[in-house]
Amino acid sequence: MRDIIIVGTDTEVGKTTFSIIYLNAFSDKYAYWKPLETGDSDTARVRDCVPEACVYTPLRHFAEAVAPLLVARRQGDTIPSVGEILAARPPSKQPLLIETFGGPLSPLTENALQIDLIRAWRSPVILVGSSRIGAIGRILSACESLHGVSVIAVVLLGPPDPFAEEQIHRYTQLPVFSLATPQNDHWDASSLRRISLSQLPVLQAIDQLVERYYDDRSCFAAEIQELDQRYVWHPYTPLLEAVLPAPVVAAEEEYLILADGRRVIDAIASWWTILHGHCHPPLVAALRRAAATLDHTVFAGTTHFYAVELAEGLLRSVPGWNGGRVFFSDNGSTAVEVALKMAVQYWRMQGYSKDIFICFQNSYHGDTFGAMSISRDPIYFGMYDSLLFEVMQIPLEVEALVEAIRCRQDRIAAVVIEPLVQGAGGMRMYPAQTLRDLWEVAREENLLFIVDEVMTACRTGRLWAFDHAGIAPDLICTAKTLTGGMLPLAATLAAPRVVELFQHADRSRMFFHGHSYTANPLACAVAAANWRLLQKGDWLHQAKRIEAYWTAHLPRWRGHPKVKDVRWCGTIGVVELNLPGGYLSEMVPRWRAMALEMGVLLRPLGPVLYCLPPLCIRQESLNRVLDVFQACIDIA
Ligand SMILES: *Cc1c(COP(=O)(O)O)cnc(C)c1O
């Protein structure tokens, strides 16, 4: 619907006057709705002044002329939530002129401001202010608080002020209009009608901006797909894929919002990155603050508070790691490469030539050459096999590890493992005791033990998955959720045992690795804010809630003839089907298209249907994911 939201810089600046003037010009086009009002009823005034317009009754009206939240409190009442207000939109065939109350930052409910509602509406905003003295500052402040919202025009009510128009346009780049209001005290219906008719060209110009906004948006989806098909190469996607990529225009909580307005549940947390939810407000705030302060600095020879705070936090999460260090990079694959290079150098600096890694069948550690070498997946990486270095890939069993060490003891540098869950290899889960046993064998043989927590960090009901096994690894790789999913950042944590070997002034013995964006301040600032959130521990309750949901609901498919296995670990829920074709099964694109049609973004790993949601996911969304699983099973 082509709704418009009327927002004022403040209360009493003329939002209702503007609505009346606008509605007078377009009474057959728009209907009016003010969901919340206090004091004298603006709705009643609009009805009186524009009787031919369709004017909807407010969702709530409070007689006392103070903030809605305050009246509600005094009356022992509550204000409807953002979701409830969205759901209460009148079933109007005409687009709505939606009038807000107060200013953008006026309190709405006990834990939301009006701006949260304005954002959630996703309709363009006309920002109304008075042209009296102070107009520039009031409008610019309001624009600051409206970040992330499409303000399409600024309207100054009162005597025209060309200087204010010029200054506001200069700092906002927005079209600015002045609208005269009736002289003196003639604010009756006929004066307002006259003033509206006399300024019809201005009103039409504003409405054309609204039209253009919506027209641009509706051709946007098709256009972006067309350009995408011409210019862009997507990861893990055939260039001639039949189903075009879905154009995403916004994201919030567990939803991706598509160009056609559909809200799709991001059931895979956007490749396992999004932790709390999309655009999580504390993280957005951290990014905004940092972006205005320090964009980037070379990390060799300079340092910054964000990286230092984050590194300290990360190291504190590993007990007994006094003397450990954090090395930053950009993504999971590089975090792994760093760990591999550190391990090799660790032995080399002691005079050993230990350069063979032990890794496990069905493991996945990333797409760069080192990471591919220790993943060795024939489907993913078979084509590059001749370039991959030698590793020992063994079954994930203690006996296999003992045997492998017996064969090549003098050459083995480290064991590399995904703790508890092998992600891309099919969400395969194994007991913490197995991890502990493997670690004990490695420790007895004095091998380095590298845990790749890139997928598992914060997903298994604990911060680190290895913590379930009570082990002390030597190198820890983390990336995906490190910034809560907002920016690319990775870290390789090195135990004191590893760091000690590098404690040299000798330049030939430093660690020869670095990226242009190592420890990017913006990413570190967001990650540090994320780390502070994790210390509060609320996220653990959310993780427990999701785990309890899987425990209650996944067993329904146990014993189903098409289902091979159901399993879950922390927030990860899996239904694996009996399906021929493995990862490249033809069923996968059909499943994905059907899931999207049902409002859920899935990326099954071959026959493995899984959900790895953002922590904020609500019960209804989890229910929807299960409906999609059922539909997938039905067509399999
Ligand atoms: C995703 C993943 C990686 C690679 O991370 P990227 O950021 O995609 O390079 C490495 N290890 C594991 C366990 C992963 O799940």
C-alpha cells in the first residue's frame, strides 16, 4: 500500500494542519488514520474539516493531553506494541495518510520509541516542522533521529523562509517545501480548504515525490535482478541458476525484507552469521558511533581501543590463558589459515619440520587453499586437489587418531577440528566426550590442537562449543558471529604456549601475515559491543528456548519412512532425509523455492534440512520453519 507517514519535529508544529491541507487536495486518493492520540482529538478535527475523506478511528484515544505512555501508566493501561499497531492498520483500499504523535523520539511503549514504529512501517515519511525561528535546527535534529527511514520531503508550515529552506536542503539533500497556513485565527474548515486549493501545485509536487518513491521501488525488484544477472557472480550458485536471487532491501530481527515487501524468515541466520537478530539496535548504535570517529587505520604500527577491548574480552573467555594473544583477520577461512601458519611456524622455530595436519572426514574449514586442504571435500574442492597440500584426513574417532599419529608422528603439526558440530559437511553432531578424548590423545602426543569455532561459537548453548568438553585448545578460530553478523571480522586466539615461541625482537621470527583490513576499527567496535552483550548472558536464555523448541518438536519425524535422522545441538535443528544425490541433489533447489514461497529462507545441505536461526526468532517463526520442513518431507 502506498501509505505516507506524517512525522513532526515536535508536538504542536502542525502535523494535523498539514494532514488537513493535504487531504483537502487528495480526499479521493488517501484515507486518514492516527493510531494513537491524546487530548483534543485530531481525528475529529480532520473529520470536521474534510468530511468527504475517509477518516479511520484511532486505535487508542486518551483524553489527557500528555505522552500516551504517561496517560496509559496513570490509567493502569498499556500502549499497543509496535507489532500490534502494524497489525491494526485499517483495511483501507486507499493508501493511508498516517499521522504520528509528538516527535520521532517520543516514547511509545515501555521499551520502544515512536521511531521504532516509524521504521517498522517502512513507508516514506513527510517531515513537518514550523517555519518559526529555530526551524533549521529542529528539522536537522529530526532528520538525524530518522536515519534508516525514507524521508521524501520536508514541509515548513507558516510564512516562507527561504534561508531555512536553503540550509535544510544543503544539509539533508531533501526537497524542502513551504506551505502557508491560514492568517490569524481563521483555522476553520473553509479557510483550510481555501489555503489548500491556493497551494495545489506545491501539494501536487509533494505527492509526485510519493508516487515516484513507490514507482521506483516497484520496478526496483525486477531491475536489480536483471542487473545482477548481467554483472554479478554469486558464491556456491550456478551462473545459470533457474531461480533468480531474491532482492533484499532491508532486514530486521529474524526477517529479511524483500523488494516486493515480503518478510522472509532468515532460518539460516544469513550463512550462520547473524547472532541476535538483523540490525540489532545496540550493534547499529556501535557502528554509527565508530563510523563517525575512526574509519580505519593500518594495524601494523598503530592500534586502537576497539581492538584492544575486544582482544581482552576474547582472551578472558578462555580460562587459564594468561599470556594468550588475539590475531585479527577478515573471515573464517583466513582465521583458519592464520592458525595453520602459526602451527607450522611454531614447530619450525623449534627446529622441527612438522607440517602435516590431521583433519576429519566431513569437516569444512573454508575456501582458501589451506582451508580447502584440511577440508578435502571431493564435491566442493575435487577440482583443485592437485594443488592442495598433504594432510591426514581420518574418521572422527579416537582409534583413528591414535593410528594416524602412530604412522606419521614426527611430521604432525596439529589436529584441526570443528567442535561438536561439523557444519557445512552436513550438520553432523558428535558427543563432547569424543572431543575430549581426541584432545587428550593430542595432548599426550604434544600436538597442537586447533578448534575451528567459526560456525559453532554461540550456537551450541555455550559461548565456545569446545567448552562442553572441558578442554584447553591451543588455537581457536572464530569469525561468523564475532560482530553479531554485521561486519566481516575474524580472530585467531593463540594459547600462551604458542605465543611464547614468538616472543622475540628478531624480525625474521615474527609472524608473516596481515591483511589490509586487519582489525578494522568499525568491525572491532561492533564486535566489542557484541561481546559486551554476550557478557550479560541474556542470549543464553534465548539459546535455551530455541533448544527446548527443537527438543519438543523435532522428534515428531523420528521413524518417518523418508527421514533418516533428526538431531539438534543448541540452536541448530536438523532433519536429514533419505535422499539420493547427496549435496548436489536435484531436490535442493525445489525445496528452496518452495520454502521461499512459504516465507522462509532455507539452504539445505543436500538431504540435510536444518535451521540455525538468529537468537531473537519468535515461536511463530519457528512453527513456520517446521511447516516448511513438513512440506519438504512431503515432496521428497
Ligand atoms: C564458514 C566456515 C568457515 C569459513 O568462514 P568464511 O568466513 O566463510 O571464510 C570456516 N570454518 C567453519 C567451521 C565454517 O563453518
